[in-house]
Amino acid sequence: MSAAFEALAGRWQTFVGKVEQRLGEVMAEAEVGLDEVIAAEVVDPGPLSQAIQVVRARLHGLSQKVDESWDKIDGEIDAILEPMDVGPDWEALQAKRSALRRAGWGLREKIDLQVEIFRVKKEADAARALWAIVEKEMTEERTCERCGVTLRPGILRAPTSFPCPSCKAVHALRPGLAAAMFFQGGKVHSLAEETALGAWMELRIEEKRYQALRHPADEDRARFEAATLAYWRAYCAAYARHDPAWTPEHVEKEIAGRMGQFRAFDSEADTRGRMGEILRLAKAGDAAGATRVAAARGDLAGSFASDAAEAAIERGDRAAATLLLGVQFDLERPGDPKSAWIKERLAETTKWLASMKT
Ligand SMILES: [Zn+2]
């Protein structure tokens, strides 16, 4: 049985290594190809976005292969583990399976991350190439038609009324093509995204961590929210550095708006977040307190205690889970002896959570 498992593990590790190698090749090719595209066409964003789509599609295909291969191997592992009882042997193989699954997730995440970082960096490269033309445009002289002095309006983001400093005649000036493309074609966004990449990666980790929890608690949500705020701060500060229209007030308003969206979107998780209190009590060994919190749920008291026990197992806290199953037992009074019932529920839930694919 163990030999069959080891054979599967070996197959999986070989596959992961091959995909890693292929990923490196695809990225190296893409790097050269995209630099050529950016050098050839600076103003029209079409060719770059098409080239990025091609890279994205290739890497998506690679990701899919990882998923498909894991599903197949995981199914074969299931066949080995399914007939076994929960015990040291089962737990050992289960831990090995988790490590194999994490290697697959890690690889898929690496692919997703690389394609996204690549896109951001290349779009920022393109924005810088365009900015060089904007600067050239700015040095082009404009002359007042009435008195003939040179006008120096600086960077024009949009059509602007500009009074001649000498004769005061008002000129309707239009931005040059490159400036118009830069400010209205999302180039500032590209540069801000690049500057905020580090904060974005932190946010991505927190978001994935949060979403992977079946029962998020208050502090989990607070972590996710803090990472979201850090990202928007980094992004908006960078945006303001490249766009004179973004005043400090505008930046604050933008951040407030983004966080408003975050909170509105997360209102459902807000109620789930109340799991925090009962988990803290269980962790502190306060069975009476945990019972009080669960009992406040009325008819749902037993299932709430059960969910909380699941949440404790999810966090690897078997002591808290045992306490919470005890609370559930006292609330629901199933027929079996208490300790045997708790032991069985603990094993069942552990097995069930381990079998969850996502
Ligand atoms: Zn003039």
C-alpha cells in the first residue's frame, strides 16, 4: 500500500519538475518577444495587449495541465486512503498527500503570479516608453498667434484654456497624441500597479488565506482588510506621483471609496466573523462561556457549536475542537456515551476536512 503511494508521489514530483522547466522556457521567450513588441509600437496599445493575451493563454494551458494531473493522482490516492481507518498510518499518508497537493498549488500559484507580474512589468515598460515621447512633445514650441511669444503650458492632460502670459489672449490647447494616450489610456494606472506590486502580492497571500478558511474569525478579516488598505495606499500614492490631477484630497477620497467597496462586498463574511468569540473562549478552555455563546443562537445552537469545532480543527487546535464538540454534545444530547461520540466526530471531521479539495 505504501509502495503504491510512493510510486504516485514519484510520478507527481517528476511531473511538477517538468512543468517548472517549461514555465521557465515560456517566460524567457515571452520576455524577449514582448520587449520587441514594445520597441516596435509605442503609441498603439493593441499589439502589446494581444501579445500579453498569447502569453496568458499559454500559461493558462500549463495551469490546466497541473490541475488535471493532480486530480488524476489525487483520485488514485483516495483509492488507497478510503478503506483505511483514521489512525497513525492514515494520518502519515494524509500528511504526505497534503504536501504533494501543496506542491501542485504552489506551482499553479507560481504560474498565475508570474503571468500577472509579467503583464504589470511589461505594461509599465510600455508606459515609460510612451512617457519618453510625451516629454519630447512638451519641448515642442507653441507660439501665441496674437503676439508671437512662446507658450509653455507644461504637461497637458486634457484640452486646456491657456492664457498667453504676455498679451493674455486665451488659447484652447490640446494635449499631444502621446500625452493624451498616456493620461487617458491607462498608463498612469500601469505605473501605479507596478509600484504597488509588492503590496499586491502581500494582499494576494492574505486574500487566499482568508478565502481558504471555511470559518473565518474577526481577526482573519482584520488581516485581510489591513492588507487591502495597504495595497490601495501604495497604489494611490504611486498614481498621484504620475498624475498632477491627483491631489492629496483626491487620494484620500479614492482610498475611502475602495475600502467602502471592500466592506460592502464583505458584509456577509462579517456575520461569519462572529465565530471569533466562541473560538477564543474554546482556546482559553472556557466551556461555560462557549456554551453561552452557542446557546444564544437558539435552535441553531448545536450546529453553531459543530461549525465552531470544525473551525478549530481547521486551525489545528484539537483541544479547542474537543471542548466545542463537548458543548455540542451537551446541547444536543445524542444517545451515545459522550467521550466515544466526541472521539468519533473528531475523526470524521478531520477526515472530511482533509478530503476538501480547495
Ligand atoms: Zn500673446
